[in-house]
Amino acid sequence: MPASRRAGGISKRCECRSPDGKLLGKTCPQLSKKNHGAVQLRQELPLDADGKRRPFRRTGYAKVTDAQSDLSKLQAILDLPGDDEDAARRVGDLLQNVMRDRLDIPEAAEVSRRIGVGVPLDGAMTVGEWLDTWVESKKTRKTTTNGYRSHIRVHLKPGVGHYRLDRFNVGHGQEFFDAIDDANEVVAAENQARREQEARCKWGKNSRPPAAESARLALEREKLAEMPPYRLITGPATKQRIRATLRTALNAAIRRQLITFNPAAWVELDSGKRPKAVLWTDLHVEHWRKTGEKPSPVMVWTPQQIGAFLDEAESDRLYAFFHLIAFRGLRRGEGVGQDWVNVDLDGQAITIAKTIITDGWTPTESLPKTDGAAATIALDSVNVGVLREHRARQLAERDTWNAEAKQERADGKDVADWVDTGKVFVDLDGSWLHPEKVSDAFRRICKQADLPPINLRDLRHCAATLIHAGGGDLHAIKETLRHSTIKLASDTYTSLLKEVDLEIAEKAAAIVPRARRPRYGAALTPNA
């Protein structure tokens, strides 16, 4: 029999008191009566964290059978943890709170369920505690899990982590996201104030400012130093991802029967539509050079601008990497994770099977982002030629490295040979190429070429421009970029393709012969 059962029992206790309020105990004149006293139970609980005893006592039962029923519940609960001392202590904490607050003794099944998920047993778990428990159990990709952790740390725990999980409702969730909108307004106003203050700190003339102006500028710079730094706002798409994290976590709580309703599913947010890709036309470039403003978060170079970038990159050892992304749309991690064994130059095909992602700063190898991302796509003859030259350059780098390493070892230095990782794009010593090194090289080449800014990820989007200009439709873009649905390609590139389609529209208008000079369009043609 478990120790918990041996250390518990039922008895009667005299509750009579003297006029001064003290219990009479053995001096009570009614003790000799058979039915005198109240039924009570007593049960030893597991020792507390300091190793002290803590008995569970409850009195006032009208019948012995009522006390026996509660005692059976207590002992069934105490038998649940078995040899798990930590769980036993937590069970003791729960029952101690039940005794102190005069709560109903819970069913063993309810306590068992809570023990199984490693959560507080007193029913007072907060949203923040559950989010921590949930994210620790995730088996998703590291980048996905890190995204969950970021949402929880930066937004969810500070915003809603203090609510009890079983009392968190739609109103709480709506207030949380409305507060993000309010904070965005504050950030936008502070950023604008800082821009205006920076303008007041500048001396727009080529000459040195006079003494009075220098004093004014120094005062303005002091004011600037006291202002908050620039901050990013939390945009609609980010809010959608935060809600998705919260909704997923609460769905897991429903599956564990901790709650029965998911408030996050009913919170109303902005649409958070994916931004349209916009071409860097001459007008957009002119406006950007004057104001520094980009027409869209996703900007795409024209074919001429792509060509200028590749011309500038041709002397770089990562030229083949940028060429492959610009025409075939690989993601950054897929590019640095590409193995030579999955490149068929003779068959003009490449299979995306691995990706290298960063966990903090540490690169790790993983499967592609989605099942659809792992696929085989065709290689044009130009890319095949570029990759052949790249392979020859890589082998030459290997031979040079090994020769120099051999000479340095002969001089007593500890230098390793070139590492054969089998990757298409590697560091100088053959080891994995860190993804951020690629981004650094991309930004440097863009600056050297004096091109309007895009992100390295946007170079993947440039492939959509070239595919469509070459006669491909949205389905061809979807297959090459390996989007999960054609809707994703449509939502992102519709506006971009309209601009690319202008040339097709002009050609269509020129096909029809006219007897008279057209009233419209002639002014657009300088030689007409």
C-alpha cells in the first residue's frame, strides 16, 4: 500500500469552545456522547521544497461517508506521480492550495492530465507559461521555432502573457493587437520627428558655418541625442504571423484539454496582404534618388539593371551564385546548401534538396522550406556555362589552397587542407559558405554598380521578370520559384507583370495597319 494511504484517516473532532473562544478539547462535557463532534479527515502530503511536512486537514463533514469520499480522492491523486519526486511535490502544492482556499478536491483524471503536460496543477496557468511550455515542445524547423520564440518574447508575453490561460478571451486579444497599432503610431511620429531634427542638424552649404551657426547646430545635435532611436513598426503581415503563432499555441492547448475555445481565431486584423512586386522604372529610380523612398517593400530590377549587376559581379568569386539566383530563383539558403551531386550540367537540370539556415549566427543544414521547395528545375545553357567555369575556378582554388597549406605545414604551421564539403558554393577553405557572407557580397556589388536598392531575396523575384519576359506565364513562375500555389505568384507579381506586358501591348497596337496617322501614340514614338 502506498505511503500516502497509510498516513491518512478519518476521525471526529470536538469543535466546542469556551466563552473566550478557545477549543475545549478533552475538557468538553459532551465528549461522552456517541455522536458528539464533527467528522474530519487528515492526510499527509508530500514534503514541500524545504523538506517540511504539510498535512492536509479538513473538518465539518456531516457524514463519515462524505469524508471517506474526499479522502479517497486525495489518495488517488497522491498515487499519480509514482516515483517522480518533482511531480509529487507539485501535487502537494496543489492540494495545499485546495486546503487553504477551501476548494473542492479535483478529480484524479484532471490532475493526471495536467501532470502529463508539465503545467501548473492549480488551474492558474498563464498564457505566458503555456507559450513557454508549448514552444519548448515544438519539433519544427529551427528557423520556424526561432520565429515562434521571437513572437513570444517580443510581443506575446509582454502583451498577453499575464492573463490566465482559461480566462483569456477575444477582447483581451483584440486589445493586444489594437495596442500594437497605437504603438506603431507613436513609433512613426517619433521616427518622423527624428528625421526632421536630423535635417535641422545639417549645414547645407559647402563652407564652414559661422560661430553663431555652429553653436545652434551643436544645440540641435544635443536635442537629437536625447531623442529615441529609429524603430521599425509592426506591419500588417507581421501582426498576421504573430496571431498565427498565438492561434497555433492555443489550438495545442485545446488538444491538451486545457481550454475549450481559441480566442485568437476571432481577433480581427488588417488584411496584411503580400506586397506587390514593383519594377525599378526610370521614374521610380529618379524619385528614389531624390527622396530615398522605395515605391514598395518588394522592388525588382529591370532586365537592364539585372545585366548591369551581373556585369559588375562577373569578377567576383560568387558570380555564379548570383547568376543562378537571378535566372532560376533559388533562395539564399538553397544556393549555399546546393550540392554538386544534385547538379546535372549535361542534362541541364538542378535539384534543390538541401538548404543552409542560420540558428542565431551558426549555420545548420536542413531540408528545403517546404515539400514543394524540394524540386528539380531546368538550367539554361548560359547558366550551365557559368557553372562549368565556376567549377573549374573552385578546383583551382582547392589546388592552390592545398599547395600553400603543405608549404606552411613544412614551415611548422598547423594548417589544414581544403575541406571537401561537396557544396557548389563554398568559402576559400572549402567549408560551408555562411549565408550572410553572400548577402554582404551582394550589397557591396550593388553599391559598386550604383543600382537602386533591392534585397538579395528580391534577386529571386527578378527571376519572375525574366521568366515572363521570356514568354513564361504565372504557372511557369510558380513552378520555377517553387511556390506552394499559383495564388502566391499572382498576389506578388500581378502588378509587375502588367509593366512587363507594356511591350507586348505596344507590339499588338502596331500590328494593325492604318491609312491615317494615329491620333494617339505618335507622340510616344520620337521618330514617328
